[in-house]
Amino acid sequence: MNIINETKKIGLWGGILLVISQVVGIGEFLKNLSIFGNNNNNPYGVIGSWVIGAILIICVGLTIAKLTTQNQKEYNNEGISKWINTIIGPRTARFTAHIMNSIFYPMITIAFCFFGAETIFLLCAPKVHIYWVILTALGILLLFLVLNFFFENIMAKSGHIIGYIKFLPIVLCIVGAIAITIKGNPDNLFSKDSSSAGKFTTLGMLDSLPAVLFSFNGFLIAGDMGHKMKDPDKNVGKAIVFSMLVIAGIYLTVAVTLAIVGATGGNALKVLDGVLGSDTGQKIMTALLLIVILGSTCLLTMVSYQTVKKHVKNEDMPLYAQITKINNKRANLGDVVATAIVIMIWAVLLFVPSAILNTDSVIDVASNTVSLIVFVLCGIIITKLCYNIIKDKTNSLGWKSNIIAFISAIALIASIGYFSLWAEIAAPIINPTDPTHAGLFMSNNGFNLSVEAGIYWGCMLVLLCLPFLWDLIIKYTQKGYRKPLIWSTIK
């Protein structure tokens, strides 16, 4: 969800900047940890992963943008659930709304709270037990919920400032790479003499796609842009293409600079080591990364709060009647409490196994899984769209857009299918004890492929079942509820 002035139309450049500010965050740093690991620190494999992911996302973004501009009355602020309602049907749309409002944003929010807490301790006490990280993450969540409750307007306006801060670590990466190149760096992964760069493998690139997709998941803002832009028929598609090209360029630049400075494992904290020394350089990069993570966490908490608030208003939230009564006594208090409860559900589900295994890999795998679910939903939309085009030519988007839609559908099905069937079924069966590359700063303690696969499929099961549980709670707690539930027969 984006915070936009509803009364003011934005132009092409405004749309481009809006998408860039929503998408660019910390993915280009944190996700490079697993991308470099999957590719054995081979710089060409890393670059290939980002290029393939960028092409895929641009095709998907173009298709979604075309849908939006052709059907502005149908595709309004409801975003992805509205697209599904029009193309597939209301039951799948309700399922999707539950996924986005009660699962995707809350889970990503608590994950960022944890990553922020990790970064705090990495800066001041790197060997602390994970229990303290969890407690700090809960404190960060409480802080931002309170700020959103008391200073909602100020928090919304702070998004612009946070957007600018995000680019500071990127600039330092570039400066560090230039400085180390001038100075001379034997650790350059592009060097033929590098002992750290492994062999290039296609499997390494494919295994990295979920992490790449996660870094681009803010592209869904494209679905909300059509009715907010001047001359949307021309500007939305251009905004998507130009912004995604710029974002892909930023991500590739960061990946290349990490390889040039010899940041093995994709560890962005090492960027300034060769210039300022490992101690000073890593502290500066960690501090900047912490600011960016907390800024992103602030925005995500605000988005979670707004989506839950909308869910309550639409009477699609369990116990919405009780929440509304609390709101009537104290404006928005019920919404804040509901947001806290929804996020805490995910905190318990993620933090308990993380504490038992003493690793952040659980949270990393879970956040990738929920992002993958969103791309599955996008794949369903585009695949059904392609089916409609084949079945009835009146559904055509134009021959160029039709080709892009078919490419998007095939690419999404292939990448998601490969990852689920190979990386999370076949590979764990063949090599169950092989270490995984999941996790950020606390990714040790024997977390292997079989454990990762268990977490992945466990998360997938919970994610797919929870919307039904949500509607089941609504059915038995809200008397006289008349809206069709997920399993209802639509007349």
C-alpha cells in the first residue's frame, strides 16, 4: 500500500519516482547474502540472477499495468484482489484479500522488526543470544504501532524522508568500490586469480530467483497507479518500464560493487573494509543499514495498520464488530489492537522455532515463502488472462502485450515450479544434510536443506489454510454476516 494524495494526479516522472521509492529498500543488501551463497561467490552467476529476475518482473509489471489502464473502473485501490475478482472470481479474490491484509504485510513487518533488532546487536553486541533479539524486535514493533496510533499523519509524511535515506548505503557501496579499485584489490571476485569465486552454475542462478523476486515485491504498486496518474494509458506502462530498469540498474550496481570489493557471501558490511579498515568500515555500513531497515520497518508497520484498518471497515476481519466497538469509544484504538494481534500471531509462529533452533534462517525462509505466494497469485492472474485471450480474442491486450503476458506466465510458472519442486523437494531428499544459504546474520547452527524444506512447506500450508480459518472465525463470531465466504456458492 502506498500513501498518496488522492486528490492530486501525478505525472510520468512522479510515477517513476513513486515506484522506485517503494521498491528499493534493503533487498539489494540482505538478499545478496543468499544470492552470493547460492552462486558460490561467482560474480557472473550473481549478475545473471539479478538480470533474469529483473526481466521477469518487468514483464509481469507491464502486464499488470496494461490490465490497470484498460480497466480503471474495475481496478481501483483494492489492487491484486480486485484484479483476481474481475479475471477469476469473488471467492478467489476474498482468499487473496485475506492473504495480503492478514498474512503478507503482517509477516513481512515482523520479519523486518527482527532484522532491525539483529542489526542493532550486530552493531553493539554481536554474540548476543537470539532471545534478546526477539525481545528487541517486539519492542520495535510496539514502538512503531504506538507512533502510528498517536502520530498517524506525521508517520505518513515521513515516508518521503525514509525514501531518500535508503540510497545512502548504495552511494557508499559505489564510493567504496571506486576507492578500492584505485587502491588495488587482490580480493576482486572478477579477477582470474580470485580464490574466493566459485564455479558458475545455472542451478545457482535459479536457486536465487526467490530472493531476487522478494527484492522486487514492491512492484505491486503498479496496480494502484492507473487512476492516480495523468494520461494513464501512456504513462503507466512507461513508468513501470523506466522505474524497473532503474531499479534493476541499482541492484546490479550493488551486486557488482560487492564483487569488486571482494565481499564474499554478499556481505555488504565489508564494502568499506579496504578503505577504512574492517572495524570502522563495517560499523559505518551497519549503522546505515540499521537506519534503512528501521525506516522500512516504520513504513511496513504503517502499511499493516492501514490494511487491517481497511479490512475492519470492509467487515472482512475476524471480530470486526468488537473492533469497531472499541474504535467507537476511542478512535482507531481497535484498529491498532487488531494490527498488533495479527502481527503477534506471526511473531509467535516465527519466533518460537527461531528460538528453538537459535537461527534467523526460519524468518528468512518464511518471508521468502510469503513473497513467493504473492507471485503465485500474480502468476494465476496472468495465466488465467492468457487462457481468456486464447479462448476469446476480445480479451486481447494487443499483440505486443499478449506476448509479454505469455512470457510472464511461462516465466512465473517455471521459476516458482522449479524452486518448489527442485530446491524444496528434490534437493533436500538427495542431500538432506547439505547446509542452506538461508538467513542473514545468525544463520548458523546446522540449519540444513531438509530443515529449510520443512519450514518452507510448513509455511506454505499455514498460508493456504489461514484464510479459511479467518472466514470460519467470522462465520461463528459475527451473527448475521451476509457476505459470501471463501467456500460459499456465488450466485
